[in-house]
Amino acid sequence: MNYKDNKVLYINLSQKEVYQKEITSEDRKDFIGGTGINTKILYESEAMYNDALSEKNILIFGAGPAVGSGLLAGNRCTITAKSPITDLYGDSNVGGRFSTMMRSVGFDNIVVTGKSNTPTYVFINKVGEIQFFDATEIWSLRTDEVTDFIENRHGKHCTVASIGPAGANLVRFSNIIIDKKHAAGRMGMGCVMGSKNLKAIVIEGDNSELLTCNLNKVKRLNNRWIRSIEKSVISTILRFNGTLFLIKEYNENQRIIVKNCKTNHDEEIANIYAEKFKTKYETNRKACNNCTVACSKEYEIKEGKYKGEKGDRLDYGSVISVGSNLGVFDWSGIIHLKILIDHLGLDTIELSGVLALVLECQERGFLSKEVVNGKIYKFGNVEDIEELIYMLVNRKGIGNTLAEGTYRAANILNVSDYIFCIKKSMSGPLSKRRLAWALGYITSTRGGDHLKNFPFTTLSCGYFAQLVSKYIFNVDPQKIVSNPEDKGRIVWWHENYKYIVDAMGLCAFAIQGLPSTGNAYFQDFADIMNAMYEIEMTDEDVFRAAERIYQLQNSFNINCGLKIEDYRWPERKKDADISDEYIEDISINNLLKVQGMLLDYFLYRGLTVEGKPTTKRFLELGLNKYIERANTIQLEDVKLFKERLSTVNLNAKIKMRDKIKRNFLAALIRRKIKKTDQEERNDKVQ
């Protein structure tokens, strides 16, 4: 099969009809694939003019050109729709076999429209033929049970994207689970799927050999990336600890969320550091498709109440969400809850927000006995938390309110002073010591979120981050990490970088170690497009594609009602038990208007001071046909995109002196990490 000829598959659930559309070379060059093509399709639909749970909303699965190519970390799928959480653009990025197998049967994107009259699942066989099956008997099943049912009926070579009972009951923050293990968690894509009476999409495996226009070029690039990833300090850390290493780092630096964000550190969090997990619960390292980093871990509870429960894929975000933010400081309780949440099909971050809200507000006496049916729920009590989860999933009692998500539930319960949402999405407070990331939460097109921006060059003052910043932004990151200077420009570049990573179908976590080695920049991405499709693109062409993706997502949000007032950080209510130092650290709104922050970001995006799209930027990007739909503003003093582009470098061309220092330091640190890991494993054996 030649992936160059892959198409967009449209599935109309109302009529039980399917049809296909070509992906033109122009669309590939303008929007790359994955997130980019998804954005174009969603923008051209009627979704932004209708409720997220109406039949007019559409659900799109998209895989980028790196998926199935054999490239390192080319294994991601983006799922896109109007979000029932934010009422804005929504998407969620997920790993697993689904994206690779989708491409192997001839489709880069799958677009689901309409609504089935009865519960349904869609089956796509290995030659791309589509069948509709009744899903009534499995409608209320958990995601693991659905996958078992599908495999028993169609074979274990199938990949399954399914919703659990949360999606079936239209919990607004329900997710989509791929093959029991991979969660498309954010923005309620599972709720949209449930609103269409769609239980699962199933793809039958295919062993077709990959045909690219220039396979040798792909292999050469891949070999270079693999050699570089082996030398990367960040990749070494991820290999041995996954993202769990962040728990200790963030707690010690007072950047973690605890008990509905009442503080940013806690001594009890030491009980859930990565080394505790590795020595007592981890059973094996595990890699995703085409990835040598292997940051995922298999685990099992060996003793106690939850003995025998096992799974894989624990990340920092999910552990902190169901752990410290709910007051759970033991690994067995966290693992038990995480497995349950995935089986039910819920987003851990939004769930954490709404449950922590109840726990704090009941602790403070804000909720009447009638609201909670006379029950007292407490932080750290796993049984209480589990009971609330089941009530929420089944929409029983207070659970019916909590199923609406943190923002809506707080309004219903009249406790909005105790939520931490940006654009209606649970976010949590962030330290002003990390202003690039803070600004990125605000500007994220899918609501408050940590991965639309991911400013990996300025998250800390570590040498390897400094090295990248030095060559991309021509700055000293030690001087700008904690002050507002230049943040608009820095967030602009990082957002566009992340748009392309998602559009390519690459795993951001796996490749984040490459930039400090001089790899995985915009020129590499241009080379991928040339090798896969024979589309001649420069690094600037790729950066322009990212800008188009942003402009359409932002315009989508403006049409959905996004206003300048929505660009603000949630503020912690100053109760007697909340420290002054903490309040000072997380009070960021007064900095948003400072030179270098939000207005600077708008200038780089070519927007008005209220964040609205301008005709000049749309014309410069070749988005002429969308100008009327975008209601662009005529503003002549908008700086040209080309001029803004001259203020950053698209690729880091690291000089020899810095390469030598980088390699020396990396070797020392990698040796120390490996030694520490071996000592921990020896302790485990003993």
C-alpha cells in the first residue's frame, strides 16, 4: 500500500452511509495531516454554530505522515470535535495501534457525522470495507470488556477505540480508550462519541508493507534520530522513570497541586515518588510502536486490598490528579483508581477537578446534607472517591451534577470560588516562576491545557534547555524563565512546534529529547513531507502550516463565542488555611498585561488586541477562502508573518564548542541515572 494515496473516510451514522475523499497535495502542504487536516475538516463543518452534543458536531480521527512510516515515535492519533467541556475547539492526542492500522487500511482521517438511532459500532476490515453492527448488548460495558467482546467476535488482530459507561451516559469529560490502555483523555471526545450512539470503531489488522516515495530518506532520518535519542539525557530519564520523575522535582520546587490546589507541596507526596513505584510496583518497561524510549511501565499491586490489580501507562498528570489532588498518597490506591477510571472511560484531570471541588467544599461546610445525601466524603479516602466516581458515571444523586464537569458543577452548586478552570477546562494554578507555560495555558485553543504549548526550552534553567533557547531565541534563558520578557514570542514558537508534532503524528514526550541534540526541528519535518509525499517544503513552509492550523482553531473559538475576558488565570480564594506565599506565587493575572506577555503573543499571531483574527494575516497565509467565515478584522498595522519569522530560528544549529560540552555533560548524567536505576533494582530484588 502506498500511504501517499490514503483518503479521508466519512461515516454518516444517521444514514449508515460511507464515502471517501482524496487528500490533495495542496491540503497536505497547507495542513500536513493529523491535527492539521482534522482542524480544516472541523472548521469547514457546521460544528461551531451548534451545540457540542448535537448531530451537527462531527468526530474526527486523524493520523499524520509519520504514523506507520517506521519513524521514531510515529504512533499518535488526534481525535477532534467541538468540546462539550469548553464549548470550543477540542481535541485529544493518543497512542496505540489505532492510528497505524487506520493508515494501513487506506485512511489518514475518519470523520463521523450524524447520529445512529440505536447503539452501534463500526467495523473496518483489512481492505477498508465498512460494516455497521448493533451495539445494544455492549452499550453499558466498560472499555476493557468492550475490547474483549470485539476481539472474541472479530479476532485479536483488531484495534478498538471505544467508550465506557461514562461516554454512554454523556458524562461531559468522558474519554476514548484505545485497546484498553491508551486514553484520549482531554476535552470530552468520548462524550461526543456517546452522543452519536457510537460505542466503538474497530479496525482489522493489515500487514501491508509500507510504500513511501523515498523510503531510504525516511530510514536515514530515523537512524539519525535513534542514534541521537540514545545520547539524550531527557530520553534516558524517561526510559528509566517515565514522566513520574516530575513528581519529586515539582514537589521539591513547590509546583504541584494538592487537595484541590490548596497548596503546591506536601511532605506526604514523598510516598509516591518514582523510586517507590519502581521498587514495589513496576514489573516491566514497555515501549509504544516504533519507539526506543520505552517510557511506559507495566505494574502490579502485590499485596493489600487491591492485590492482583495490574496495568500499564502511568504518567505524571494522572498520578497527581487522582493522587495528591485528591489527597491519596499511596501507590496502591492511586493504581486502583487509575485502572477503574480508564475502564469507565473518564478523563483523570477533569475528574480530579470536580471531585476535589466536592471534597474541599464539603470540608468547609459549603454543601448541604441534602446535596450529598447525608454522606461525608473526605480527601484521601479511596472508598469515598470510588463511590463518587460511580455516582458520577451513572449520573446518580450529586453525580448527575458532577458529570457536567468542574466549571458547570461549580455554578450549579454555587461554589465557583473553588475551581481552577481556564475557558471552562480544569487547569489548576501555576507558579509565576514558569510564565511561558502559564501564558501557554491561557492561549491554548482547547481550553486550559499543558500540552498545546509545552515550552520545553524554558521549563527550567537546566543546561540542555538553555542550549536550545540560546540557538532558537538568541536569549539567556536563566534571565527570562521567571520574568514576563519575551514570553509572547517564546509561546508562539513552541505552540507552532507542537502543532506540527501533532500534525505529523509524533509523540511529543518521546522526541522531546531530540532538540538538544540538534534534531527534530522544522527542517526535519519538511524532509519527512518530501520523503512521504514528494512535496517540496522548506522549514518555513512547515512553520506556516502550523500558523494556519492555529488561525483556524482560534477563529473556530471566536465563532463559538470566545472573548478576551476568557484569557485569564483562575485565582485561589484566600481562606485562613491558605498561605500568603502560595497566593503570591500563583497570582498571575496582573502579569498578563505586562509587556512581553499576552499582547505580545497576539502581535506575533497577527491578531487584534482582543485576540480576533485579521484579514491581513489570513491573506498572507493563503486562507483567503475562510475570510468571510472567520469574520476577520481589517487592521493595517499588523506585522507581516515573514517579519515575525525573522525573530526566531526554526532549527538549532549548535556550534562545535557547545556540542562538546553538551556531549560531555550528557555522558556524565546518563551514567549517574543508570547507576541509580541499577541500585534501585538491586534493592527491589533484595
